[in-house]
Amino acid sequence: MNIIVRCGCGGIQNYIKSSLSVLKLAPVTEQDTYVGKEKIRKLAQQYPDTTLSQHLGVIAKKNGRYAYYISTDDSHNITAMYNLIRGQKVY
């Protein structure tokens, strides 16, 4: 599963588009893009006791601009995570 979680700040779409291109990441549909803390918290609740849930909980508490591309395996463990604002792989 590939998802994008991001804040609702203006101008974030530009960072996302350029980082997806530079990092050669698979595009994500609108349905797999979660905007805002509340939607991210609800997503985390769908996958209790997983690394995905833990990371989403931390991201939902962030202040300021953020946009992350997250890839998971079938068990919903994170296999890769990218900071789309910085255009860097987190892990």
C-alpha cells in the first residue's frame, strides 16, 4: 500500500509533485491521500498495533508543514517512508 499523509497548508502540492518525480515514486490516488490531523488519526485507528499506526500517530501531532509518502507491506509494516517537502528518504 502506498499513501500520502500531509497537512492542509497551501503550496504543499508543488512539493509533492516535484518530490514524486525526483524520487521516482509511484503516483498515489486522491483516495490514498490523507489531509489533516483528524483524517490521519482515523487512518491510524484502522491499523492498531502496527508500525504504520505508531508513525501516523506521531505525524498527526506535528505542527507546521509536512507531507510524507509511506509504503507498507501486506502486514501494514512500513517498508519505506519519504519526506516529500525535503525530497528525502526517511527510511
